[in-house]
Amino acid sequence: MRTQVVIVGAGPSGLLLGALLAKAGVDAIILERQSEEYVLGRIRAGVLEQVTVDLLDEVGVGARMHREGMVHGGFDLLFAGQRHRIDLQTLTGGKSVMVYGQTEVTRDLMDDRKAKGLTTLYEADNVQIHQFDSANPYVTFERLGKPHRIDCDAIAGCDGFHGVCRASVPKSAIQEHEKVYPFGWLGILADVPPVAHELIYANTERGFALCSMRSATRSRYYVQVPLTDRVEQWSDERFWEELRLHLDPQARETLVTGPSIEKSIAPLRSFVVEPMRFGRLFLAGDAAHIVPPTGAKGLNLAATDVKYLSQALIEFFVDKSEVGIDHYSQRCLRRVWRAERFSWWFTSLMHQFPDMGSFGQKVQEAELDYLVYSEAASRSLAENYVGLPLNFGE
Ligand code: APR
Ligand code: PHB
């Protein structure tokens, strides 16, 4: 088999890259280790920046998102027992975010690929990438018990944090930057109406909590937990009680509880590798970087990586120019570090850290107080939350 680009991974990065390349007439095959159902079973964040919404529209998969997604013009910060609204629209000159689950984005991209007859090979085992430091890379894998080989011009490593692509780069050629946080998020999904129309990010002496949603009848809630906690220790009743203790009196009263349909604990991590290009191998999305979920930048960053990568690859294949691929890593990393900085800052501001004591708590509350009463500070938060423009600073 031969194609122009082998994309490893059918998460949002790989699927969106596939759609952008197909639109430009560049051939690509996606190889995915898991089954389609497994990929669709993952539950991740659900806040899309305008840039991501525009990209989904650009590839023609935005219709359901515009029908079912919820446009949010603000969110609440809850601290010292009170809620304060960050009015994104007023602070950013009319910008907002789209609340629409990553799972749904993935489904829309998968359906579109199928409708267009584009190749995605699910349950591809033992994917290995070869000779990516040359002009003739190739990829091998097994599927349905048979070995396969695909020759190509470029490989896109869209295979997430635990993927094979980053792991195939010699250690001496790659630099890792990592920060692991001493807590996780316990999240539940439940078919109950959301506690409020918009998201609530809560800072309390018990730790962080987040009230989010997937629709008018489905809610997504999180509370901060120690890394040593196991999900089995958290009955639904215990979760709801804990969440309630993080809320203000009005939200406590409005909160509707019910059986969870998903419950899991996710650790928080900041992670970046540099560079993101190695010859004809290009990393994108979680394969190259992880942000903690506070602020929901993960999917948005993956989307802008693949936008930059598609531009670079289209220049390479259509215009026969290497300028784009030569600048890919530098261009991406600038945006990545801005989002890393924001996600780290918002995480640090909102969570309880083991050594912070009452002094640390008071300083967080003072910063939050400054944030909601200083227009300059709120604007900075809002500008980052809705997402910086694609060509910011270029
Ligand atoms: N071979 C083939 N596929 C692989 C391999 C492998 N060796 N290893 C991993 N994969 C697949 C995974 O099964 C997964 O479907 O790569 C895909 C990677 O998808 P994600 O982890 O979702 O990463 P990405 O597409 O970069 O999405 C960006 O945004 O909200 C954040 O972290 C969140 O997933 C999210 C991310
Ligand atoms: C979510 O809905 O899962 C979500 C929303 C906002 C975040 C993180 C997660 O910052």
C-alpha cells in the first residue's frame, strides 16, 4: 500500500487532520489501535474555542455542533462562598465558547470520513514507524492476524500521550518538559439538568470543583481528589455530598442529583516535547503535549496543531515547498506554551495544594478577588479562555 500521509491515531487530532488533508486533495490513511466503539467511549472535556468551531465548519462537519452545542458567553468563578460571572462576550468584544463534548466532535468527524469513503483502519495492532529520518518513511502493522506495510511521504503522530510515535524518536533528539500535580479530578456524568446555565469553576478550602454539562439534560461534574483515591471509594452519594460542599447556597439548592452513567479519576499533568518534527515525522495533539483540564485547552490545542500541520503538508505536497514543514514545530510550540502557561496558571489558582496552608488559600482568594474586580485582569482571563487567534503574534 502507498499513501501520501499515514496518520497514526483516530482521536480528534488524527480525524481532523484527515479531514483537512482530504479537503485539499492530499491522500491519507488513518491507523487506529482501538475499535471505533472504544474511541467513542472515551469521555473528555467539552469546551470548544471559536478557532476550533471554525475548523470544524471549514471541513464541513459543524452542522450538528451548531444544532446541539450550547454557546456560552460567560462562566462563573466561585470562591469565598460567592459566585462571580466572567462575561466573556463583553470582555473579548463579542467572543464566546461552544459547549459540545469531545466525543461528539469525534463522532461527527468519523461519520464524515465514512460518508466520504476515506480509509480508517481500526484495530491496527503493533503499529511501527520506520525510516522517518529519510524521504521514504513507512509504517508496518498487523490487522486481522495479517502483517501490512504502508509506504508514504510523511507520518503524522496523532496517537496521544501513550502512543508509539513519540516513543520511536531517539531520546537524544527530544526534550521533555513535565509537571505532575499532586491531585486528580474525579468526574461523573449524569442525566440530570445542569446546576446552572453556564459553567462554574469553584475554589474552596476542600479543593476545586467544576460544574459543566453536555446538554440541557446531561451534566458533567468534577471534584479534586488525592491521587491515592480509587474510584471504588466514591459512591454516587458520596460524590454528590462532596460536590454540594463546594457550592454556594443557591447552587446547593438547585443541584439535581441522580445515578452516574460514568465515573472516573484522571490525574493532572503538564507536559511538552520539543521539537514536534523529526524529519518526516510530525507530532500533533496529546502525542506532543498535555495540559491539565482546567480551562479545557487540550482539544483546542490539538485542533490548532493539526491546522498548522495541514497547512504545512499542503504546502509540501501541492506547492512543493518545505518552508511550512520547516516552521511547523516552532509555530506550534509558541501556541502550545501559551496554552500550557494559561492551563498551569488556572490550575494553580483553583486547586488546594498539599503545602499551601491558610496563607496559600488566602492568597488564592485575593488573586480571584482581583481577577473579578479588575477589568484588566478579567480581560486577560477571558482572552485566554476563549482562545487566542490562530495567528496571534505572527
Ligand atoms: N497505534 C495506533 N493508534 C494508537 C496507538 C498506536 N500505537 N497509540 C494510541 N493510539 C490511538 C489511541 O487509541 C487514540 O484513539 O491514538 C488516539 C489518540 O487520541 P487522543 O488520546 O484523543 O489524542 P488527540 O487526538 O491528540 O486528542 C487531543 O484533547 O481534550 C484533549 O486529551 C484530550 O484526547 C484529547 C486531546
Ligand atoms: C468538561 O465539560 O468536561 C470540562 C469543561 C471545562 C473544563 C474541563 C472539562 O475546563
